[in-house]
Amino acid sequence: MRVRNFSYNGLTGKLLEGVAEFTAEFIKWSDDPGIAICSCSDGVERLIPTFAFVEKVNFPVQEKTGVILGTPCSSAKKVF
């Protein structure tokens, strides 16, 4: 799936200009609401908020949430 450039500070997120240089494949949900753990085409595993996906995706239901502050993440090339 194509991913828009984004930033997410663990509480709020925003879309940035452009599309990321990688594609992503959903692995599973993180413990943060709306944040997926994805395997990316550049070999990096990333946290990606669902609002950043270009195409509409039917993700599985995220049943377990409750974390108020999540892990910051972005589309920039960085290993967490």
C-alpha cells in the first residue's frame, strides 16, 4: 500500500507533503488506537497511522486499545 508522508507525536498526527518512498504491508495493530505495525518495502518495520494510507483499506477490527499517548513515528527513514 502506498503511504503519504506523515508525522505522529503519540497524541496527534498530520499529513505532510508527498508520498513516502516505500510501500507498506499491514502486519498487526500496535497497542495505540489507529496505529498499525507494517512491513515496508525498504526492509524497515514501521508504525503507521491509518490516516496516512493513500488507498482506503479494510483493516481488521482493532479490539484492544486504551493507550492515551502512543509512540511517536513518521514516514522518515528511521528505525524505532
